[in-house]
Amino acid sequence: MKKFVINLFALFYILTFTHCTNNKLVDLIVYNAKVYTVDSTFSVVEAFAINNGVFVALGNSQELLSKYEAKEKIDAKGKFIYPGFYDAHGHFFMLAEALDQLDLVGSTSFDEVIERIKVYRDQNPNKKWIIGNGWDQNLWPDKKFPVKDSLDKYFPDLPIFLTRIDYHAALANQKALSISSIDSAFQVDGGLIAVNEAGLPDGILIDNAMQLVTKHIPKPQNRELLAMLKRAQDSLLSVGLTSIVDAGLTENQIDALKVFYNEDSLKIRDYAMLAASPSGIKEYLKKGTFESDRLTVRSFKLMADGALGSRGACLLAPYQDAATTGFLLQPIAELEDLVKRMANSNFQVSTHAIGDSANRVMLDLYGKYLKKGKDRRWRIEHAQVLHPLDFSKFKEYQIIPSVQPTHATSDMSWAEERLGPDRVKGAYAYRNLLDQYGMLALGSDFPVEHFNPLYGFHAAVGRVDKSGYPTGGFQMENAIDRVQALKGMTIWAAYSCFQDRMRGSIEKGKDADFVMLEDDIMLASLTQLRTIKTLWTVIAGHTEYKKKN
């Protein structure tokens, strides 16, 4: 009798254990959701399972819940899930610094700038320098560049350096100029020291001339720098960004990132582009590319010209509103030498090009040295103003257009003044570029623009600003649709960084990076898009941001 009872118990145990082990154990199941996978068929599913940081299954809720046992199950309650958003062009260190500096974004006059400086100085009495960012003279009544006179009057003993919204021009007061030994105007290759009627520096520095001052500004180090980056990271995660392109870092900045990521202090995935200086190229061509789980270094970034707003963009013909064509930041011979050296390496080349002349120069250089162009995935960053004859070169040479839709809606009120009615038609021409290459890598250029990817999504499909201006949209022939915009900030952005096989879509075997939103960006009204909140941001199956109730 005792043996019979034991056998019954053993049979019960075996049947129970066998039933449990038929269901595979996973870390997480998310169900009862609307999941836009952004796979090759743009399929939509209800649920997915994650194990060891990757997606292991997708399907309907009942199927996955019956097939898998999970350490954690989350009922999404019908909310909307997308692949983790990927900003294809931003500036992580610049954002970290900007969050710690005087914010001048949206100032409506230079008088307002002065008042903001006074308030900031009173709140930060121990600052050795006042560093600000975000002023835009195009928002002021006279639309003229400021000069340093008022800064010298109110702040004669405190060095001040105020960067324009595009980070391609700055205003420095006399104290900052003196520290930098700028007591007269002189030639700066790829830059300009502006002067007053007496021929003396008026405080405005454009492009490479800015470096004369910035090299004297104290830089945060080690733990202070990490704290600033983590604060910036928190902002990025809060809007659903799981991956970013860090467009143009120094060797020291990349070394710092390697330390921070190695000690697991940063979570967001960073595709870092090394600023393409001759010394940096020489050093990294020896080292080769670098890739870890969260940090990748395999691209060099060149700077061809400046920005349209500060008239540093290099144009084929003079600006409509000024007797200048802008300028290249390096001679063509130097640019060609750098491109040639990089063409013989495994590194990607990415080039900032705004004006139609700069774009033509770089497209032709790419075409001259690219072999098997599509495999190399070389990029033009911004591709902002193009001559009609140059669009086809993106297809011919297989060059990826990396664009920032909010630039169009930020610049549209004055772009025609700079370019004229004919040339502006070739500006911010995202649909035309998409038709040529077949993909667009979408980014924000933060902190030049806001880092929220839904602002870019809204600008790409609606071609209007936050107030809905202009009615009917700006040059709507170059709007893209919502499917294309979502691909541009997920799978196409990942492709532009050689990461489409591991990220950019919700598919079996890919990294479990995803974002949950409170509303559906694929169906919400245009006026709703910018206000939709991120509820949950996940990287490799781990929660990195969750909205508080």
C-alpha cells in the first residue's frame, strides 16, 4: 500500500513537471498591445516575449501566454508599442552641456537675452564663465546679429560666450575676447571674426573662429561629466529614444564614453562619429572600428560648411539677402585627402553639408572614391539645400541622406529670404531625397532642435510647426507619410549605422528595444502628435524609463 501511494505521488509529480516544462521560460511577456513591428511587411501584432535581452517570439496574446511561462507579464491594456526610437543625428555631449548652461531658446529680442543673463548670473554667482546657447536673431524684430556692446556694459569683468541656435555662430563679450587674445580681426580658415565700423571685433564669431574662444572655456571632467551625460540621457529616454548617433566627437570624448560604458554607467545605445581631424583619422585607422553592446565607433564625421541661419552655409550663388556665398570649413583639397584616406578603411564617412555648393563638393568626392557604395553606407548629414542636378547623385553613388525634419519647420519663415523663391524649392526636400535613395535616416540634431522624436515625426508628415503654421504645410510636395517617418526613426536609422540586423524593428532574435506610447502616432490627428506621451522605454529587455502615474 505504501509503495502504491509513493508511485501515485511520483506519477503526479512527473505529469505536473512535464506540463510545466512544456512551456518555455522567458523573462517577460507583453500582451494586449498594438505592436508596430516595422518588419519587412510592417506587420502589427498583439504580444511578444523577451528572454536574455532579445525578442524570442511574437504573436497574439493568447498564443504566447499559453506557450510561455514568464518571470514577468505585463498587460499593455491596448497601448501602442514601437521599436525603440533611433535619433540618427544628435549631439550627446552638447546636450549635456546645454542642460547646464543659460537657455536662450525662444528669446524674442537681444534685450531679453540681457535680462536672462542677469537672472542667470544672480542664480549662479560662482560661475567663472557665463555660457549660453539658443539665441536666434531671426526671431528678433530687426533680424540683425547682436554685438557685444551691451554685454560689455553690464558684464565687463565676467567672460560671456553665447552660442547661436545652430551652434555655428556665437557672441562673445570683450572679457572673453581678451582672454582669447582676439584684439583685432584676422583671417580664420573656415571662419569669420566680424567687425564694427571701426574695423574692430564686434563679438560675433562664425564657425571655426568660435574655437578661438571655446578652447579657453573650462570643460567638465570625469564624474561631473558623467553626471551631466546621465541627466541628458534621462531626457532622451523619457521620449522613447533607445539609440542615438553622436555626430562628431573628439578622441577624448570617445575615450570617456568607453570608460562610462565599460563600467555600465550609461544605458542608451550610442553610435559615435569621430570628428575627422588628420590626427584623429591617423590614430583611429590604426585602432580600427570599435563595437560593444551599447557603444559603437565606426564612422568619421567631416564638416563641409556652416549653417544657413548664420550664412555660413556654402552656396553656389550669393545669398538672396547678403553679398556672400558662405564658405567651406576646409579647402576642397584637404577634404579630398581625408575622404581618400577614409575610403581605404572600414570606416563609414558622414559629412555635414548644408549649402548646395557644399553638397555638390561632397557628393562628387564621395562618387570619386566610393566603391560598392551601398555596402559602405556613406552619409550626407542634413543635405539641406541641393541644386536640382545633384539629387540623383544620392541614387547614383548610393549615399544615405540623413535629415532632420524639424529644421524645415524651424527655418521655413526665413529660408526663402536667404535662398530666394527658386532655390528654396531644393531645400528640405525630404521626399525627393527618399525617392532617390529609397530610405531616409531621421534625426533631430539635438540640442539645435528639441530631442523629442515625435516633433520630427510631426514635422516630416505635416510640414508645420507646433502651432500648425502654415496652413496646408510648407512645401508639402516634400512631406513623407507616417510609415516612412516611422521607418526613418527606427529601421532606416539603424540601417544607416549598420545595425538593422540587430535593431530598428521588433523581430525574433533582435535586441529587445521598444517604446510604449499613450496614443497611436500612426492614427492620431496631426495636432495631437507633439503631445503624445511616452509611457515606457525599454533597452535590451530592461526598463530604462517609466512614466509616473
